[in-house]
Amino acid sequence: MKKSLSLLVAIAMVFSMFATVIASAAEETKLTTQQKYEALVKAGIFEGFPNGQAKLDEKMERSQAAKIVALLLGYKEGVEVKDAGFKDVDVKGQRWAIPVINYAVQLGVLEGHSATRFGPADKVTVEELAQIVVNVAKHAGQELAAGEAVEGKTSKWAAEVVASVVKAGIIPTSDDYTVDATRGQLVDVTYPLYEMTKEPDFGAKQTGAKEVTINFGTAVDAEKAEFVVKNGTITRAVDDVNFAENKKSAVIKLTTKLTAGESTVTVSKATTEPVVAKFNAEAEKVTDIKFASDKLALEETAAGAPDLKKASTTYTIVNQFGEDVTKSAGGTLNFFAAKVDSTATPSNGKLTVALGSTGQFMYGETVQVTATLNMSSYIVQKQQVFTVSQPSMLDDVKIIGLYHATNKELQSNFGKDEFFILVDAFDQYGNTVGLEKFKKGAYALAQNPLMFTVDIKESVENKGPQNNKLALKLIPASNTTFVQEGVNKVTINTLYGGKSDSIEIPFKKAATLTTFQLEAPDNVVTKGKEFEIPFSAYDQNGVQITKHDDIVDLVDVSIPGATVGFKKNYVTKGTKLIAKIPNAGTSIAVSNVKGTTNTSQIQINVVEAGKPTAVAGVKKDFVKSVVLGQKLTLKLSDIVFHDEYGREIKLADLTSNGANPYTVEVASGNTDVATVSKSTLSPLTATTDELTITALKKGSANLNLVLKNASNEISSHTSTVIQVVDESNIDLSTAEIEVSDRIYGGPAIADKDYAAAVKVTAKTTSGDKITIPSSEYVVQATAQLVVTDPATSADSFTVKAVELGSNDAANVTAGIRVIFKANGEEKPKDVTVSKETPVATTFKAESVKDGIQVTADGVVKASLSSQFLNVDEIIKTLTIKDQYGVELKLDVLADKSQIDFAVTQIDGFKLTKSNGNLGTNNGITQSTVAEDQASLGDSYVITFTSKANFKNIKLTVVADSN
């Protein structure tokens, strides 16, 4: 019986080590049996004798073996286990073993001599020890390969068991396997298994070309954990993290492959302090070309007859981590078949050998094939002798497990294209077969059609975590009136091979809204203005429901004379209840969960629309200090207004008031110190209306703000003070030269000005940051830089690099120095002049047009109706700068292919292209989204990466209604 994919993974986290034990047992020669014993005693697996002796030559009792097995397979004192019913264990001297015997028997690893007799004091023979090993392997989902018959003495029942364990190298050859096993032999069998089951120390290890596994040594908070992977000096973007069930380890998937070098994983927020694990990364390297079998299967003609001119087999290219890289290995792959007039052609893992007009294959003949993969810096070669055989037929299937792209739990509300049973299908030679042969050569049945059904014709390919598996689609039941919970067994049978495999799939009734409670609004409700009504919603199990789709069609909410409805957040998939009531007064909101008696209601007090009643000064971030001779800009948006309820008034609420428009009068309280360029700011003119404050004289001037309604004064504010300072008020010890750390000094680039802007800032004695006028200092620079001669009124200047020569280093240190006239103090700044070619280094996304809104957390809300979901539109939100801080416009970027994109975490979209680079076509990719098949709320994650340095930006693209 198979398990779901997630359960298989969970079991593998505990028991997958057994395969490693089998593979490495014969190589376990570093430690003596005594040393292994001492380690097992220290771990609490074995116990010594009172006199401290190991007595490894003494025989082992069955009760002692039961304890060892139980401890290895997770037994903890106090664990509740079923009584196995043995009468001979509840006796003096053996009662201590009752729980461990019951545990081992319950797991199926040990069994009694009969239903009532276990024989706790009986000795364990070597062949019985072999049986225990086989049983542990089966419990771990492993099957030991059959071995050749051993020469030593065995019982008839144990012959095959002993042969397989000896072949695996777990037990050495012997003249007699019926003799009692020693404690030392049990130590040798137990130790490698213990090594694989013990808790690993904290550390990280590369386990794939784009994968790192980290062991924490203890359980961590998986919800809070954040990871940063540094590969040499490059930070690799994390694509996904899969935690073990016990939260003691995690597999980190990266968006790009690791390169050779010292690397680190920094984990923060999962523990009290950030921790760093070091590991040595390897660049991916192809290590083998594997053939599925030694048979060349004849192809079939269009009429279905054997084609004596064409035969095929399958192959897999793997890297040093055992990963299948057949489709991504690169290099030049060639096959040569040692048969006259033959051509060997590879294609995505299938090798076809075709003969010319005079050639013909013969059944049973042998053909040697040589595979050569030239990777430029190294060559991988493989030879195999094949036997020409009958055409390939679907012979066997192996169900891998249940798959959902985002690991969603299967419930009764699932969609047709959500859940798949992943399958490997093989012909009679062990070659994998494709989709069409799978459809023609198998049939599938679901035991309970009231849960879901399956149809072999609905099978698809390229599914699973690596997009490389055949998959049988789960089809929702046609009748949803009677939903059943439980387990639905699916069986796939092959027609030719007569073989089958099955999987039992847990199926749950989806959570259904049963309780909905309205809550009072948090803020004052104004007539004619939208507001949010808080609510709480729960399913039949008392679990809170927050998703829009789980609420919107199941509850009615009404307010007499008002508009009210749920508004979906297409990023979080959550919802808000939004209402607008046209009249002031008291309104009642009522809710009812459809088809139930669950109702709730609240009273809402609605006030008249707020009016501007106070001008409250300027915003906190408005800089109120200005250097003598300089100017400040005061925008209407810098001024704060409140209504009668103390709420801040938005500019849009000031832009109209019938015949009595609002205006703001602005005046300087001391015109000798500062003046304003105009006396009135009018929201009716523009919400961005502004004026200039000019600093004339050192001192302070109150800024007088008066809010008027036509000619009537509503409110005034006079406590905002503009401070005009000179050099005596500037703390030059805080001065900073602000300029890019790197300045381009290579050959001139058309349409690019690589002069760097420089300004000098400092803080006033009151703590405000100001820009020091260039008239207050002298600028000097080393020979590698040219400085513009700033005008006396300028606030900044520029420097430009002198072009580096062919004999100069790629990077040269240059310096800028300013000398302040007031006190002669100097402020230096080193910069790097570089002739390195400008490459994409920093990415920033921002809204550039209606229909595409970019939020601060990297979410792109793109209009579905306006077809803004393609990468060729999303790319337009990017501002890309090089390492010198200069923007690289896509339409003039010399090498657009230096920027890759990859689409992951696809939810709902049908993609026509999921990766590539910006290439040609004016820097714009071809369409990636089949928008006519997208729905509101569908999303995908796209990562843009600079191939020059792996700097990147990750955006979540959501189909929105804006």
C-alpha cells in the first residue's frame, strides 16, 4: 500500500538512512567492535555489565535484542503500546522487557514463537538476526536485493533472508548461521543504523546543484525562520524552504546553481540569536550517463508492427548529487552505435538508433553504443552493449504519491486541475515510457466515486516538483450533495504486464462557514464614505475562516439603503467587508449564514461628512532649517489638516466646497529673516500647489498658516518656526561627502554620462540635516578625477573619472577632499575608479502606469482586464542600475541577455514560458501568460537576476481588478 507524497516524505525523514546503512555497512571498518559498543553504551542503546565488561562474545537474549531494536526505532519510556499477548514475558526477571517487546512486535520487526510465547530468554541466532535486519528494512520501505545462496548452514526458512543480508554486507559470511549470535555481532549490525538515526549536529551541507540542507540540532520556529545563503561573496536567492516534520532540519531550494567556494547559511528569527552554518559548495558537474537497461527495443511502424530499422532505449544524465540533469546538463552529447549504416540520435532522455536503407536489425543481436558528453572542461563517457529486443510495452507502474503544487490538503472543494497522482511507468526492459504509451497501456479505478474519480485518459505529463513525472488527475465527484470523508483507494493496472500499484488517499470534507459575527467599526463612520465592518467567521470545527472565497457566497449582509459587500485581497486571498451609508444617523447591519439560523447584527452611528476645522502645522518630516541664501519648498501636501472629529483630512477632501472653496494663506512672521514666494495655496488649483521660502538673514521666522473658507477664517497655526542658519550653526564634525562609492573610468559609452553628483551634508546644532552650499568649502581631488567648478550658489558639484589606460589596474582608488572655509577643517572621501563594464546590479520596482500597481513589499497588482500580466509588462516596472548607480534603460541596454527571469510558485496561471532572458526584441520577452485562461487572484512569482553578479529582485505578480 502506498502513502501520499507528503507522508512518504515524512517516513523518509525517519527511515531513509537504512538504504545508506545497507550501502555502507561493508565499508564500516574504521572502528573496532569494542569502539562501536562504547559509542552505543554512551548513547543509551546498549548496557554494560556491572563490572564494566562488554562481554561481546556472550550470546544475546531475544528480550535484549527487542530493546535494541525498539530504541533504534523511536521507542521512548512511557509510550503507550498494544499488549502483544505473550504469556511468558510477565515473569520475574523479564517484566522490564514487556514494553519494548510489545513495541518491536507492533512495528512488525519481531514476532513471537507463537501467539502466546515470545521466548524472552531464548538466544538470538545469526539467521534470526538476519531476519530482524530484513524486517527493519521492510519497515523503512526498503527491499534488500536477493543474494546468491550462501555456503554456510542455514535453516530452510532462513536461506533467502541470510543470502540477501550477506550480499548487502551487513553480516559477514559464516560456516553456520544457525548458531547463536553474539553481543558483538549485534553491535556491528546496530552501529551503522544508530549513526544514521542519531540527531545530527548543527551544520549545513550542499545536497543539490541548487539545494542546501541545514541541520539545526534542535527544533526551531519554522514560521519565523529566515535564511540568507551566501555563496562566496554572492547572495543566492532562496526559492523555497521545506522543513522536516520535527523542525530539526530544512532543505533550502535556491533559484540559481551554487558555484565552488566557501559558503554560509545564516538563519535568523528561528532561534534567539542568528546562527551561521558554513559549508563548501561545489559547482555542478555531470558524473554519469545511465542507461535504463541493456535492451534496444524495436520501435513500431504506423501499422503497429515491429520496425526492424529503428530501435530505442532511455538514458539519464546525472550530476554528482544524483540529480537528473538530462534536460539541463548542457555540453555536446553524442552517441555512436557500432553497427554499419546506423545513426544514434538522443532526444530528452530517449536514444534512437536508426539504420539506413540497406540495414536491418535482427532479434537477439548485440550493438555496442558509446555515449560521449563534452562539457568543454571535461568529458563524460559511457559504453553499453545492448541486445535488440521486442518493441517496448507498458509493463509496470510505480505510484510515487499524491501531488499538489503548493502542498494543499485534499478536501471536497478541490478543483479539477489541482491534485495529481505522480507515476513512474516502465516497459518490460525497465525503460521509462511516455504519456501516450501510458494512456494506451493502463487503466485506473477509484474505489469511492462519491469522493473523486480518475480516468487514465486525463493523464498528463511534466508534473511534480521537477516537472518530469507522468500524472493521473483527480476529478471532483459529479454529485457534491453527499460528501463523504475517509480514504479513497486508487489502483492503476497495466494491460500488457498485468501489474498494478495502488495508493490510499485521505479525503476530507472542506471546512464550511457556520458562524459569522459582525463587529463594531473601529473608526468614526462618515456618511457617503466607504468604511470597513470587522467580523469573525468560523467553520463547523470552530476554526477561523479568513479567505474571501470561503465566505463571500455563504453569508448575506445587509444595511437598509446602503451598499455593502466583501472585497477580496488578491494577494493574501483574504477579504474585507466594506460598506457605504448615504445618510447620517443610526443604521442597523444584519448578517445571516445562508441555510442556517446563524445571524448577527450591530448598530452603526453615521455622522455628517467631516469638514476641515483646523490647520495643524506641517508634517514631522518637513525640514524646517535652511542655510542662509538657500531656499525651502513648502508643498500643500506638507501641511496637516484635521476635521471636527480629529481625523486628518486628505487633500482630495479640500478640493471642492461649492461656492466657498478652501484656501491656505501662508505668511512669514519675520520677513527680514525669510520670505514666501506667494501668499495663498489653493487645493482647487492643484493638490500639489507649492511655494518657496527664501532664507535672507540668520534668525527665526514663524510660519503663519491660515485655513480659509472663501473669506472666512476657519483656523490658524503659528507655531511652526523656520530657522535660518549660517556656518556658525552647522556642526562640521557631522559633515559627510555623499557620492557613489564607485565611479566609471572605462571607455566612453554612448548616451551615458558617468559624471557622479557630489554634495556635502551636515547637521545643524538643532539636529536637522542640511546641505552645505558649495560656497562654504573648497574641493580638491586626486589626479584620477576631474571636478567641475561649482557656482557659488550651487548646492552640489560633480566629479568625472579620467579614463583608465590599458596598463592601469581594473580598479583604482581615488580621493575627494573638501576644506571648509569657516575653520579650515578637511573632510576626505575615497572612491573607486573602475573600468569594469557596467552591468545590472540593483533592481527596484515601482508603479509606472495605470493598471500596474507595485507595493512596497514587492507585490505587483496587474490588471487582468488590461492584459498587464505578461513579463513584457512587468519588466517595465523595473528601474535597473549598474554598479555605478547609473540607470540602465532597457531600450538602450547593450546586452539585454545579461538579465534572466524565472517564474515559480504558479497559482492558477497557464504559462507559455516560465524562464529565459530578456534577449532581443527591444529588451522585451515574448508573452509568458495565457491571459484568457487567468482569473482574478491568480499569481506567480518572478525573479529577475543579473547573470553578471546574481543580484536579483523577486516580485509576486497578482491578477487584480484595478
